[in-house]
Amino acid sequence: MRESDKEKVEAAAVTSVGAGVGTAGGATVGVLELAATTGTVTALSAGVVIGLGALAGAATFFLGYKAYRRLKGPKS
């Protein structure tokens, strides 16, 4: 496997882990949001919170991975 392919696989793995972590956080917030309010929040808005959590987690982990790769890059 070429080095560029390895980097793509690593980036995909990191992004998927971030999405999982974000989903867990979003689910926690979404469930708490449903439990704390009285009828103003629907399951749809809780689902949106969960989805946004997944996107935020994936983006955060991906950008963190890119920063790590840049800092760890080849020494000149």
C-alpha cells in the first residue's frame, strides 16, 4: 500500500471515530434536551442535535489529525 493510501485510510478511521464520539455527545445532549423541556422540543430537534454532534465530532477529529500530521511531518 502506498503512503498516500495509508494516510487516506488513517484519516477515514480518525474521522469515523470522531463521528462516533460526536454522536455519543449529541445523543446525550439530545436526550437531556428532550427530558428537560415540556413539549417544546420534538424528537426531530433531538435528532438534529445528534446529527450536529456527529458532524462536529468528525470535523474536530479530522482537523486535529491534519494538525498532528503537519506537526509530525518530515524534519528538514
